[in-house]
Amino acid sequence: MQTKLRSTSKEITLDTRGPVAIIGESINPTRRKKLTTSLMSQDFTYVFELAKIQIDTGADILDVNVGAPGVDEIDLLPKVARAVAERFDIPVCLDSSNREALIAALSVMPGKPLVNSVNGEEASLNAVLPIVKEYGAAVIGLTMDDEGISNDPEVRLSVAGKILERAAKLGIPAEDVVIDPLVMTVGADQKAGLVTLTTIELVRKEFGVNINLGASNVSFGLPDRHTVNQAFLALAAYAGASCVISNSEKLTTTIRAADLLLGRDPHAGRYITSYRKMVKLGLIEDAKAGKS
Ligand code: THG
């Protein structure tokens, strides 16, 4: 199944058969003081720097989250999302649960953005799905509802089903709903990774829709998060994740390696291209130069 997203002139396809698409995560002020300060002063220089490095390192889409104490999302989400989309001609993922902020952003965005997110709570379904339909966007559906986040993959599957059903009732096709099985940290519950991986498999088999993960959530609170993130991404790609919100600077080569290992990178073309780009940017060592 394919989900199409568009910027002013480019189209990005999320495809359940892969390769894995990357949503750059770093325009998110959580624990980023410099970003919070610059957002509050309406200075987008740093936002553009973050956008550029993510695109240069392989992001297909950029997540835009401006949620921080003291930030007016209704004012800032449309400004930042539109500025990024226009400057870089890349589809944006509007990361907010605030209906008014989403409406303000959707009404000024070019192309077809991804709304991040709706969930199975009645209030969320009623607030978000009608505007997704109205503006012709696609949406990420989180597998949680009024009962909270279940540890049972079958329950998460049924929440996914409910979101897809309610979307269909409003005329939003399954192609435009990307299900997020929810990634929780294994630092708090060692079964959390497995619950997500099992949910990915169930959702893939039952509904065949695109599946998104906030991949780096898996390692919150642990040392050497990068190693945990890498291992998780490989497993998630195998289970059927087709789209990941992650730090492309650090994780694109791992994602490309997973695609290569899953037989969806002919002649290792994407893996090698991405390796060369990373070397050029000084983000990984040149294997040849490293030999003595
Ligand atoms: N699902 C959906 N959307 C989401 C999430 C999800 N949006 C937010 C979040 N989860 C995904 N985005 C991030 C962004 C940053 C980090 C993790 C998830 C992160 N940042 C480092 C930190 O906080 O320490 C700082 C940056 C870094 O050094 O890489 O971990 O699950 N639909």
C-alpha cells in the first residue's frame, strides 16, 4: 500500500514494501533549549539549520513539533511548518495534538502534509479526523484510546482498526492513515520492544497499511542510546515498519543497511550513496582513509 505526501513540487511515497522512509525528528523542542529559545523569539535560523542537516543526511519528510512551555503552538506551528516546507520543498509532518494549531497549519501548507497525530480517544477522533479530510492530508493514528496504552498487541491492533474504521466513515482512505504501534522505552519495561514489534506484525497482516514508529523513544533513559536505537530499527524494519521518525544524522546508514539486508536495495545503491554522503559530511569515517 502506498501513502503519497507532497510538498510544493515533490511527491514522497510511503510504501509498505519499503524501503523505509525517514521523518527527521529534530525540529522538536523537547530537551532542546536552544531550539525553544529561538522558537520563542521567532528566529528560524536554527530551525533551518536543523532542517538542512536532516535533509542532507537522508530525511524524506520533516517532523515539525513546536510544543514547549511558553510557546504558542497556534501561532508558531503554521509559521515554522510553512517556512520549512517552502524553503526546502519537502513534505512536513505536523506534530501536534492541538486541533486549532493543526487547522492553522493545514490552511497554509502547500501540497499534502502528514498530520501527527490522531489516536483512538473519542475526543481525538472527533477533533482531528474531520480536518484531515477537509484539507486532504494524511494522518498518523496512534494505537492508544480512552483506556490508555495497552501492553497487549491485540488491543493495540483493535485500536488501529477503530481509527481506520472512523477514518473510512469520513471518506479518508486507508492509504492516508499511517498506523503508529507506539514505541515505549525498554528502560522502563523490558517487554516494551517486543509489544511494539508484535503489534507491527499484527497491523501489517490485518490491515496492510503503512506503519510509522517514533523509533528513538525505545532507548529513553538508557546509556548508549544509539546502539539500542540501531538494533530496534533493524528489527522494526523486518517486522514491517515502513516509516520512522528518527534522527537521520545518526540513523540513516542503519536504516539503509536494514533495507539492504531485506533485499530491497538493488546493488546496495542506496546504502552506498548514503555512506558516501555521510563521509563527505564528516559524520562517519572514510573506511579507506582509516586503513593504515
Ligand atoms: N510517534 C509519533 N510522533 C512522535 C513520537 C512517536 N513524535 C515525537 C516523538 N515520538 C518522536 N520524536 C523524537 C524526537 C527526539 C527524540 C526522540 C523522539 C530524542 N531526542 C534526544 C533527547 O531527547 O535526548 C535529543 C536529540 C538527539 O540527541 O538525538 O531522543 O512515537 N507519531
